[in-house]
Amino acid sequence: MGTEMGAGAYPRPRPQNPQRMKEITLIRHAESQANLDGIWNGQVDGPLSAAGEASLDAIGKRLHDRKFDLVVCSPLQRAKDTAEAFTSDYEVWDRLAELDIGRWEGKAREEIFGQDGDYLREAIRDRNLPMGFTGESLEELHRRAIGAMDALAADLGD
């Protein structure tokens, strides 16, 4: 899941011939408790924060009239909870999982930057170094995410 248009954003222009245009809406999961606490939870599951739970009603109201041909989400509960706010008909795709951040899973941002900041900066620059020394590289994530979008476009057909 990605980011939908935020509050106060301008409406999207509609294509001249909408029958020929595929539209993919990306929605990022609601705020997790780890987000709020400054903890890096890549592929580790954890609950939504109170604000995240509260935002599910708003996303449900915003999207309840939209017709989606297909809704997919990552296997993490925070993504499933977000999808369930507006549909009961969704598929779980493992390839949409969050970045595997290796041994940084569950650690505070400050701890990671303090202990491994130089390595983190290098992994961001290089893109082939594994995150958290044992996780997935940004290049691997990129290939997985592009593959997921290609699969999604193919599943939608013409």
C-alpha cells in the first residue's frame, strides 16, 4: 500500500476516455504504534496506534462509494486492517510486504542512527547493500515492488 491524495489536495484530472485508462490507487496503511513510537517495524507485525484505528473510519467513508476491480495488500495486519476499512474483498500479496530491514527490526530510529548510521547512509547510497546488514537491499525492494505493480497491471487486463 502507498499514499492516497491527502486532505486539501486538488482533484485528479480525469482522462478523456476513461474506458481505456487503467487506474491504480495506492493507499498507505494507517499509522502503526511502531510509527508513533519511532520504532522500525519493517516486516514485523504490530498493532495500529489509536490514531491509526480512528483513521480507519475516515478512509472507509472516503472510499465506500469507489468500485475497485481488485484490492491487494501486504500480509501485515496493519495493511489488512486498512483494506478492511473499505472492503471485505481483498487479496494478500506477499510481494507487497514492507522492506526487510534485517537486524534493525524493532529498534528505535535513534538507536539505528547512533549505532549504524554510517552503514545506513551507505546502504541508501549504494542500494545493493542489505538493510540492517542481514535484510533486503533497496535494489531488491525496488525489483520486488516493480514486479508487483507489473503483476497488478497484468491482472487488471485491458
